[in-house]
Amino acid sequence: MTASELVSEEIQPGPAPSRPRPVTPLAAGGLLFSVVGIGLMVWAASQLRDYNHGALAATVVGAVLVVVSLYPLWPILRSFAAARERGALLRDDKLVLARRASAAGREEAQIAMGYAAAIVIVAGLLLVAFANSGGIAQTFFTSSAWRQSFPQMIRAFWTNIWVSAVAQVLVLAFGLLLAIMRMLPGRAGAPLRLIALVYCDIFRAIPAIVTILLIVFGIPLAFPTTAHWPPVWLGILALTMTYSAYVAEVYRAGLSSIHPSQSAAARSLGLSYTQTLRTVLVPQAIRRVIPPLLNDFISLQKDTALLSTAAIAEVVLTSKLWEAQLFNLSPVTLAAAFFIIITLPQARFVDYLIDRDARRRGH
Amino acid sequence: MAFLEIHEVHKSYGHNEVLKGVSLNVERHEVVCLIGASGSGKSTLLRCVNALEEISSGDIRIDGDTVSGAGVDLNALRRDVGIVFQSYNLFPHMSVLENVTLGPTRIEGLPKKEARERAMALLESVGMAEKAQAYPDNLSGGQQQRVAIVRALAMQPRVMLLDEITAALDPELVGDVLEIVRKLAEGGLTMLLATHEMGFAKEVASQVCFLDKGSICERGSAQDIFENPREERTQQFLSRVVKSGRL
């Protein structure tokens, strides 16, 4: 059999024109799903209102949620309309138009399902929160506990903020120093390279909480002159020592990701090794490592919570005191909310920096 | 005594000997072209001259002073010897103007204002003045290469090394860059250049060296090499170049 025979008409008949796919079953499914979502949301809203003893705010929030949950009905309506149109076009033998109507109708049904799924999830979460006669809401989201603890909590959280800010600045500097030590050239640099390597290995291996305990409790015992130093500064020292080891690795990755031709170009102008590092390599490396650096910083911010183990009055320690006093975890949830609130803008800020750099370089 | 003397230079990477005893003299105001297949050692030789690569043995002298081996002030040497690379190697985080003024301000200690004036005059001369604030990634290859030439010139080098500076350019951009080199040659700048542009070499070179497998196989005037190559390997190389339409 020759190649031309393989593709001859008899063996490979021309393709049949594709039929428009059915719409009505999908639309019906979407309708069913939407109705389930609306039902769940109505139930959740009534639970919300009951739990708050019919308070106006809860009623309004519930009503809004229910109204929003009605939204998928709209694409469902259009989906059914498309299904009818498809049928009419098919009867007229307008195959191409029928296919388009079918595709549009199926897409509308899928959109409805997507929204309905989200509504089911939200309603489900609300129902879980109010299950067990409001057990979850009571344990984690008691607003009176928030109100009582808020003033002290926000003051304590200020400690977390400035501690992480100071530690971040120190980490930036010390981490860079370590990274450069690890990249010193030649035999002369070998001993310092080794020291930096050992430092990074050790401090990445020790859990941050152990370093904090050793430094905050140990340093005042070992050096009595430091006994009346505020422990929070020793906490900053411990966090800096731990995080510098990580950040050094990030810097090093950034520095070694820069093509050797950049270094060659700088050296060929007559710049010394140090000048090349300062004007050409480090600025480019820092731009490249901003996202991973910020990840480490967010992580550092969260680890300020570990200072609570060293009896430093930051937000987690404070929230635990309130928890003990009120027999309620809501202050701890409040601490979590604080951390979320300061972390989000930072993530957006990095995105902005990356975009700006890309724009300036014309990408 | 020639201005730049390269004497019996050997260079090995491990067991791979890339330069096998190259000797070459470049007089002041002379333009010497290195031709040869990829891997023949042209780039390596240039990189050895300004000490981006350490030579294994031999001797390189500029103005009678040995500039190879231990103890040489490399930063001072490189101020005298400018190099332009095939891949431009501009600093992407600096504007065109910052790229050009970096050397003069950091190394010569020239005041910012004077460095800018010098840079702008040079950029003007290559038609890049209006791009002074642009960043390299926004420029075409030809524009980037012109800036790279200016960056090297801003250090007022006594000899320029050009390492296949048009090899990465789109064909229609090659002319602009070569025009600049032609002007520099007319201005009397001493240059040692590796190139695949045979027509250009023929036109500007006062001496052409054909490198083959790490040694200079044949040298002479452009006319000798291109019209009357004596060595068989030179003849083969040139006939291949002619076949590919580059001469």
C-alpha cells in the first residue's frame, strides 16, 4: 500500500460536520447547583441572624449575602435562552450559527456553576462557623473579646513591627557581608569563605526558637554587664543571626546568577574587584533577589512571635495572657489578623517594585 | 620596539591548549585584524592582552613594559587597553550615560560634570546622544554596541581591542558600527580586532593575521592575505568564506 493510497477517500472518509453540543442538560445542572447554593446561603444567613439575636447589622449582612447568591440565576437564564435558540437554528439547518449558540449557552452555564460553587463554599464556611450553636464563632470571633483586648494588643504589635524592621535592616547588611565573604576569591579568601560557610550552615540548622532562647537568656548570664539590656534587643540579635544565614544564601544566588561577562566588562574598564562588586554586581543582584528577600522578611516578621517564648511582651504573648483571662481564643485570632494586615501590603509593594524595574528596562 | 608586543604567548585551559605560542607586534596607529575560524583563539588572544585571561607562558609588553604575569597593576593596564565584546555587555541597571561615565568618574576620578561632557561628546559622535537616558535593554543591538564602543573610548585607551563586535548584530546594523571603527582607524587609534567581516578587514587593516588552531598561520598586508594567500590553510579558510558569501 502506498502513501497516497493511505489517504484515499475510501479509507479516510472526509470528516462529518461537527454537531452543536447539547446545552439544556448543562443549563439544568447549573440551575440545580445554583438553587442548592441559594438554599445554603439562606440557611447560613438565618443562622447568622439568630446567632446575633436579630441584630440589624447581622440581618443586613445576611440579606446582602442572599442577594449576591442569586447572581448565578442570570447566566442560567441566558443559557436556557441559548438552548432554545440552538434548537430553532438546528431546525432551520443553520449548523454554524447553532454551534455558536451552543458554545455561548454552555459557557454561560459553566459561569453559573463557577459562581454557584463559590457561593456553596462561602455558605458552607458560615454554616460551619455557626454549627454547634455558634461554637466556632464563639471560640475564635467573639467581638467583645476583641474590643477588650484591642488597645493592649495593638501596642504589643507595635513591638513586633519595629523589631522586625530593625532586624530586617541588620539582616540586609549582615547577610550581604556573609554572602560577599563566601565569594572572596583566591587562597587569601579561603579562611573567610570557610568561616562564612560554617556560620550559614550552623544558623540555618538551629531552629530560630533555640537561638532566641540561647541568646536572650544566655547572654545576660554570660556577660553580667548586659544583664539590664532590654531583652528585646537580644531578641533582635537572635533573629538577625538566624535570618542573615538565609539571606546570605539568597544574595549569593543573586550574585552568582549574574553573567560573568558583566564582571569582565567592569574589570576591562579598570574597575577593581571591590568596585565591580559595588557598582555592577551587587546592584543587579539585589534587583533580582527582591522577591525571595521579601519572602524571608515576611517569614522574619512572623518569627517575631517566637520572642514570646523569651517573655518579651509582643503580640502573641499578650494575646495568650488575654486568652487565659477570658478563656477565649479570639485575642489570638486578632493577633493573626494583625499579621495578615501588615503582610499583604508588603507583597503588593514587591510586585510594584518588580513592575517598576521591568518598565524602566522596557519589558 | 613595537607599541604592543605579544611574544610567544601560550594559554591552556586544563589540557586544552588554546594559544600555542602566538607572537605579534602592533605599532602605534596600526590596525591589526585577526581572522580565522571560530575556536582558532582570536578572542582568547584579545582577552589575554587586557588580562581578562591569565596567560600560561610568554610575554606581553605595552610600550616596552611587561603587562603579563604576577605583580602587574591590572586596573592601570586596563585603563590603557579598552575592549569591546561581541555581546556588548552593557550594564543593564544603568542608563547609557551612566554606563559611559562609570569608568571616568570611578577610576580617573573625573568630576561628574566633566565626565558627562566627555560622554555626551562621544555619544554625539556615534549618533547616540539622544539615547543618553535610555536603558540598554531598550536599545537595538547596533545601538548597544555603539554605546559599548563609547564606554571603552571614554577611558581614552591607548589601544582598543575589538572582539567580533559585529558578530551578534543583524546584518543591516553592522554598517553603522563598522563606520565608527573606520573613523577611529582614520583618527589613528591603535586597534587589534578579531572579525568575521573580511571586506572590512581588507579595507582598514594595516596587517592581517590568520589564526588557525591557536597559532598564527600566516600574516601580511590585507592585500597579501586576501589576494595571494601562501599557506594552504589560509586558502582553504578564505575559499570557505567566499562560498558563504562573506567576501
